[in-house]
Amino acid sequence: MRIAVVALGKIGLPLAVQFADAGHEVVGVDVQRSVVDLVNAATEPFPGEAHLQDKLSELVPAGRLRATTEYADAIPSADAVVVVVPLFVDDETWAPDFAWMDAATRSLAEHLTAGTLVSYETTLPVGTTRGRWKPLIEELSGLREGEDFHLVFSPERVLTGRVFEDLRRYPKLVGGLTAEGTARAVEFYEAVLSFDERPDLARPNGVWDMGTAEAAEMAKLAETTYRDVNIGLANQFALFADKAGIDVYKVIEACNSQPYSHIHRPGIAVGGHCIPVYPRLYLSTDPDASIVRTARQSNAAMPEHVVARAAEVLGDLSGLRAVVLGASYRGKVKETAFSGVFATVDALRERGARVAVHDPMYTDDELAGFGWEPYHLGEEVDLAIVQADHPEYADLAPADLPGLRLLFDGRRVTDPAAWNGTPRLVIGGGA
């Protein structure tokens, strides 16, 4: 098959590589010339994705994968077009911002040819595939969905850093607007993906027909919103445990020893492109989902809670030297999307602290580019807050943070034995 992948980001590029590795001709289209040039040079544009560089080094020289900035080069005569363009959410209103996706959809529609399968993998509010993309593509292409082309939704369900592993491990969910379109999508994904044996699943691992695009859209929102709500509940338990002098981690471990309990870990922040965003997409079509809204608001308030607790211990933070350890939204990933670092820095600055940021994955210039003063281990500091669970922080000791008056480990990654004699707090009581 000839396959076009729209947007070569941290999900789109590995998908394009996966399709090419399965033996198909793949053209990726991206609006960033720098990304296109790097892909065509067989160089990964971003670090940290397992096996990506090795596969690029093999597939690009073999002519199985190339990139372009021109939709006119990628879309016409494609057997399938897979769209992985980011969808944003307005920070104030929580409404979805379709600007980038609308632009990409218009561009692909203008060059769409008959017989093409179009699959959206970007997480969407329920009803978007049928209510937004179908009429827009039909209007601009002059083609009729279900007759001249087929439109489906098939959500990406992978985690950056292990995309190829996750593509094998998790069922591929597919929902179309017609039975024929869904069947085409099932056939397509079965031709580009392979799956691990999963005896734990109720049915064989593989491509799962969800029946409708709406069911597939809701499945992705539900599985991710569940995680945000679960973390919100864990954080609520942790806040109570702090007051009651209980180690919430021991409580959670005990609860999860029973097969019907799956409580997640509390923490200073929920970051990344997915978990903080998709509950808001769900709320855009189900505004009465009060549990979802409360959990999202509670999780977003955790950085402020941590800084407030530090102020309870240290008193006035004005003029104190504070460092936030970790710019990334999670350990071992060089990505700041919705990272707790932003709210933590803001909360410290609002209390007058002199704030610096440390992250082993970022250079000083990169940290300065965010408007932060870079911090280096060994420099004098009064307060340190662990925001990302980078493995390097597990080995931190007081000597790394001279003058430290309080360590607040928001991820519970530091070794409590190393901090005897130095005040150390964690979320949820205990060590």
C-alpha cells in the first residue's frame, strides 16, 4: 500500500516507521521543514523513542519512508491517510481548539482522491469524526464518504518512548461511519500491525471493531479520563493521610493486593499530552460529568498544595532560594507538555521565592528558553521540590543541595535513609 501520515510528531513518526517497516510505501507530511529534513536525512528529530533511530537508518535509505511539507505530494493516490495532528485545549474555557486539525483536514481534503481510507488517530471529543471531519472533507474534496472514500476513527493508545512495544501490546480500536468503512480500516490495520499474545484479554489481541466512530472516540477518552479520576482519588486519599499521620502508600499497596482495587499513585502533578487534556475533551461533550471535573481541578491544584505545605514548614518564602527538580512531565522523557513545573514555579514566585529549575535532560540554554534560571547540583539552596521522577533523583543526598532547609519529594523517588537529619516531606505521609 501507499500510505500518507499527516504530522510527524512523537506519535506520527513512529507510526509512519511502523507502516514502512511492515513493507509499505510511506510518505509523511509535516509543516515543519526542520522535521522533514531530519527524517529525510534518516535522523530522529527527537530523542528517547526506543528503536526509532535504528529503523529510520534502515527504512529511509531503502526508499520505504520519506517526508515532505507538501500535501499535494503525500495525499493523492494514497490507499490510506492516517492523521495524527495535535488537538489543543483552551486553558481558560477547557474548550477544544481545532485550529491545527482543521487546517490539516482542509489541506488533505483538497488533495484527496477516490478510494482512500482516512483514519484519524488524534484523540477527539465524541462525535467529531462524523459531525466535523465528514462534512468538511466532503465539502472540500467533492467526494462522498461511504462511496468515494471511507472515514474512520482509530485512537492511538501508545506512550512516547515505547511506541513500538505498545503497538504490539494493545488492541487497535477501530470505528467507522459505515460497516464497509470499518471493514476497510480493520483490513488496513491488520496489514500494518502485529500483536503480542494476550491471554489476559477477553478476546484475542488484534484489531477490534468498535462498531461506530463514536464508540471508538469514547473508548479513548474513557480509558484516559479514568486515569485522571483515579489519580485524583489517590491525591484526595494522600491529603487526608497527611493530616492523619498515615502512610498512604502502605494503604494503597494493601488495597491493591485485592483484585478489585487499582488505586494509582498520588503525586505533585499530572502532565503530558494525554491525561490532563482528554478529560477536558470529554467534558466538552458531557459537561455534567462532575466527577471528571472535580478530579481534573483537584489534580491541577496539587503543585499549589505542595508549595503551600513548604511554606507551612519554612514560613515566609520571600527571598528564599528554591529549586524545582525536573522540568519534564515525567521521568526519562524530555517533554514539558502540561508539566507540573510551570504551576510549581509560578506558585513559588508568587510567594517571593528566587526560583531555579534543574533537569538532567535539558541544557542550561534550553531551561533558560522557558524563562527559568538553570540550577546546578552543588549550588546553595533553601528549598528543593522534586517535580519529575527522573532516576537520577533517586540518588540525591544533602551534599548535592548544600544549605537545604527542606526537601519536598513530590514523586517519592528519593531515598529517605539518605536524608536523616534534613527535613523531607512527601505527598501522603510516611517516609
